[in-house]
Amino acid sequence: MITRTLTTLLLLGSLPFIATSVSAQSAPTAQDIAGYKALHAAAHEGNLEQLDALLAADADTEVRDGSGRTPLHVAAFASHEAIVARLAEADADLNALESQAYDIVTIAAVDNDLKIMDLALQLGASAGNVTSPYDGTALIAAAHLGHAAVVQRLIESNAPLDHVNNLGWTALIEAVILGDGGADHVATVVALVNAGADKDIADRRGVTPLAHAKSRGYQEMVELLEDAN
């Protein structure tokens, strides 16, 4: 599980409500994996021969594990491209959400797995699904983590640039307030600004990405956002 501590943001007055952490998606645990059978086991192990035999026997591609993951989610977490492609060919739902509301595009975006994300998008998965407990998108998740190449690919796939999640944040806001001001997050801001992301959308307290960047001393971001005026 990936966790981002928000205590500092709370102290800075960036949050509209009290929160201590934001939790992102959870990959299958060792216990989950030990219990996998049939399609879930084949998907996790990358066993294409076993997968094909199960599909030939009309196995249900939408079967769920205890966390609501389909075999396609499991294959995405395990980064098995051939399994993802074969499940898609068998009409597995490319936009299915697991119990935390993550789809395979967002799973790949969080994992910085450009190959799986590219494949999912090429196969017809959407770049614009509302995902996660925060009603976000793959683009917001990638911007949060500074996965600039993933951000650029999502932009090229028409991901919604200005979607606001239930924290009141856009991808651009998250790139600033959940980033470290380093090269990866700066590159993310560049990609978003160049794509036309609305830099004037503020958080619930009325603080813009530029104001957040100034308050954190992220000078490169400040210059980028000011030049975009």
C-alpha cells in the first residue's frame, strides 16, 4: 500500500478537513496470492497456457477475489502484458473497478508502469475513469507521484485535465502540494501546463497552484505557472 502523509498539509492550511493520511491502491498480499486459484492464479503467475485452458472452458473473466480484483487487475499489478492482452481478447472488462475503485489504468499509473498502461489504453481502456476512494483519475494519481512520462501519455489519451477530486484538488494542484518540488514533479507541471490545464482552479480554500508553489518555495514551478499567465 502506498501512503502519503498529509499532516504537514493540514498545518499549512491546505486541507478543507482533518485528515492524517491518504491511502492508495493495494496490490495482492501474500495471503491473497496463496489463496488464488484458476484465473487469478494464472494471471498472477503469468501462466498463459493455464489461462488459455481456463478461458477455453468458459471461465468467468469477471470473477473477483476478496478485495474485488478481477484477474485483469491481478495481471496489471503483476505487470504481465501477455495476460492483460489475452484477457482483453476474451472480453474482460478493461474498465472494471476493484473494491477501492481502482481500474487497470490507474493501477499502472500509480506503479509507474508505462508498458501496462500503454497496452491497456491501446486495448480500449479509458484514460478518464473516475477512480479511487477520492473520486480522482489516473492523471491525478500520476501527477501526485510525479510520474511525468505517465502523465504525458494520459494527456495524449485525452485524460480530463481539470477533474476535481473529492479533496478539492486537480492534477495540477496535486503535483504541487503532494510533490517535493523536484525534477519529476516539475516535469509533471510542465506537461500539465503545456496541455492547457487550468492553473486558476483553486482548492477549497481558494488557494491556487501558483500560491501553493510560492508558499513551498518551489521556484521552478512558480516561474512555470507565472509564465503561463
